Amino acid sequence: MVKSNFHIEALSAQHLDQYNALLRYAFQVTEKTLQEYGWEEDDIKQSKFPILERANVWGCFDGSELVSQFAVYPLEMNIHSVVYPIGFVTSVATYPEYSGMGLMSRLMKRGLTEMRKNGQSLTLLYPYSIPLYRKRGWEIVSDKMSYRIRDVQLPKLIDVPGYVRRVPWDNPDFMKLHTRFAKQTHGCLFRNPLAWEEYWRWNEDDTAVAVYYDAADRPTGYMVYLIRDDVMSIREMIYINSEARKGLMKYVSAHESMINEVGGSNYFSEPIAFSLEDSDIRETIRPYIMGRIVDVEMFLKNYRFEPEAAGKITLVISDPFLEWNDRPFTVSFRDGKGTLSNEEAERRASMSIGTLTTLLLGYKRASELAKLDRIEADEATLRLLDNALIPEKPYISDYI
């Protein structure tokens, strides 16, 4: 292979066969595996076609052969009650014989540059290698907590004024509820049609949806679940208020005679054990989504600070991958709003772009990051940062 034959171009529908072939090779998904899920050949071929239609996808070619690819799907995210346009990175793949040649770095740089042009100041991804993405400026911003509850540990005698109904997966109350939830939940992604398609891709035929309605017949919570082999697996449970949470747990408990165990995942960054009468359950935690600020200046201009805090700080950011971020940024904040200037502030904090990302999204506090040697700043500056930033961890349950 000759390096001069490599070139990058945007992918389109004409590249569908090569795009799918690379994805399936990289992730070792065989046609047999897909057909075991009941997919026909045309379904397999078209499964990722919407990505090519609606995402920005770049590929690196060796002559006419696609050998590496990188897709960015446009979404919106609630960041402390501000709706940010973001790019969700997906379909990252390179044939192994082309690894170590810098092709993915070139594609990443192209993708991040285009995101900046499109006004997307933040990017997210589900990492297959945390160290690899950390080297390029991404950092962990959310966790996934998995739990197992024995049937005898399920809550008893829950009293709520509302009721639960099972509904079809395309029920409008169900989908509107998620939008309502996203509007009030820091970190939550707003699901557009493709996000819903990806959500249901594997489980539509097997899963059930239950919606909790309050006494006024208003939907205020839902759960998506599957019962198989005496286990209820809760894929997602969201609720607008405590009443809906209790109502859904009452519904889960109503299955006690049908199941031996309940399992599921929680993205609220808080263990659920404390909320149960019998808290001796099994919970595990693992990193889930990584994030990266694409353009610091653009991100800070829209960022919402703690309304009661006021001050000024210079953030000295290290970002060798994106040169426009590799410099100091001075921000003044008051009444929840930030203003950028070129003046040097008395308070200075130095950190990498990944550390800044996890800090501003609320996954880690400044004082915590300083103890891990991720921020260089004096105690007064750390207190200023901790007081200026809203102490909410992001809820991120989706990936494309």
C-alpha cells in the first residue's frame, strides 16, 4: 500500500456496501448473527442507511477501497437547561491492516473541524477504548449503573393515586414523555427519529412499554422492559416526579409471582439501593459515555453558571489535537451568564481539554480533579470553580 493513495471524502448512499462491510468486520457482526435476530438480507443492508442519509460521515480510502470511517450524527442535549447542538460520534472503524497509520486521527480532525463549522461545540461517543480517546481529548462524563434485585426484595404496599397501562412502542404519550424528561434533565439527549430507530433496532418485537398516568390521566413516567427466563430486565425507566417512580415500582412488584429477579440499568449517577427497604442488592458501576468540547469559546458563551456565583477566572487549556482550544480563556460570570474577555484574571486554573469537559458537564468537581492532579490551581481558585458550577451530574442513556 502506498500512503499517497490515501484520501478522505464524505460518504453517501453509494458507499453503503463498503460502509456496512467495514462496520461488520470491525465489530465482528456476521450475517448469521443478524439473521438470528430475524433480519432479512435487505434489512441487514439497510440497517445503517439512515446514518449515511442524516449524519456527516467521512471515510479514508486507499484508492477506491474504504479502509477507515468516522460518523458524526447531529443531536441536541440539555446542558444545565440550555439546549446545545452536539455531534454524537458513531461507526468508528478501521481495517486492522491499516491501523497505526494515523488514518483515524486524520478523520477525527476532519470530523471535529466540521462540527465546529456547524456550531456543535460538544461531541459525545460510546468508547470501545477509553485510553485511545483520552489521548485525543475525550474524557468520561457519565456512568452506567447496573442492578439486580431479588423478587423478595421488591417494594411492598406502595400507594399511589395513578395507574399503569401497557402501550404500543409507537405510543405518542411514551415518546412525548421522553422529550418532557429531556427538557428538565441535565445531560439528557433529545431523541429525534433516528435516535428512536436506533433505540428499538434490536428489541422492538420482544420488549413491552408501560406508562404511568397520574390521577388526572397525565402520563408522568414510563418503563421499557422484557421478561424472559424468570427475569424482568428493565431497559429504561424515566419519571417526571416521585409519584411516577413509585407507581412504576408498584407495577414491577406486581410481577413478583412471575419472576425471580429484576435487573436493569440506571443512568442517574446515584445508586438505587438506598431507595429500597431492603437495600442489600447487587449494583455495579462502569464508565459509559465520553465527551469532548470541540470549541471552548463557543461552549462557554452559552454555558449556564450557578446564578448566585460571581467572579472571574482564566482557564489555561491544553489541547494539542485542536489548536484553537490550546490557549488561555478568561471568563467572567454573574447571574448565571458568562462573558469572555482577553484580560488576564487573578485566578488561574490549568487543565487539559478532557478535564475541562468533565468539569463543565458536572461529572467531577474542581476539588476532586485537583486531588487527582488533573487541575493546577490554588485553593481559592478551586473554591471559586466549585461555587461557580452547578453541581449536577449528567444523565446520558443513549448512544447512536
